[in-house]
Amino acid sequence: MNLKSILLLASSLALQSTIPVFANNNFSLFANKQQSPPAFLPVEEAFVFSQLQQGQQLNVFWQISDGYYLYKNKLRVSINGNEHTVQGLPAGKDYHDEYFGDVEIFQYELQLSVPIAELAAKSEVIIHYQGCAVAGLCYPPMTKTFISQ
């Protein structure tokens, strides 16, 4: 066997031993090298909102999708145009946000109760909130409006 044949055989064996490694890593010579941007959920899917009036309480719930969060300091309640303090919020998680700096956030789920015993029937209750995706998208402030019964 001459030197040229030995080199050809050795390079062929080296190439064959690397092919399974590339195949297991989804390697392609023709793959697009650019990463596609992350896909973000519509706001209604990122922060699934629901409410239920039970007697003298308006119970408000958010199911927060994985990879998303709500800002604690952006939660507000206004009743008939007047701002009210949100009582009984749980402690949030400390988080450094690229838009708002050091903040407290809620992940996964959040529940709050708005006392409505003192309200006249047909009072307007507006819940204000805002959230972001960990991957970098910040949604605009949102509101939900209810009329008490």
C-alpha cells in the first residue's frame, strides 16, 4: 500500500467517525446560521385573566405562562375613577428588569381580592397590570373593567 492510499484511508476513517457526532447534533452544512427570534405569546395567552364576584369580594386571577411575569408595582385598582390601594398582595420575587431596573414580579399565578362591600351597585372597577417575557418583550399596560352587581 502506498502513502497516498494510506492517507486516503485514514482521512476516510476520520470523517466516518465524526459523522455520527454531527448527526446526533442535527448538524447540517446547509443550515441557516442565524438564530430565529423567540416566538412570543399573545398577551391574552401569556397572562390568562379571570375574575369572579363572590358576595362582597371581586376575586381576580392570573395564570401566568412559563417564561413570563407580571410587575407587582404595575398592579392598580381604580373604582369609579378613584385609585385604591391593592391590599393583601403576596410577596413578589426580586428581579432585575432591563426596562424598569430592580422590581418585584409575580410568576406562574397571582390572585387578589378587591373588597366591594361599600360600593354602590353598578360601580366601575378597573384592574390595571403590566407584564413581560423573560426573553425580552414587554407588553403595554393592560386594563380589565367590571361593573359590580
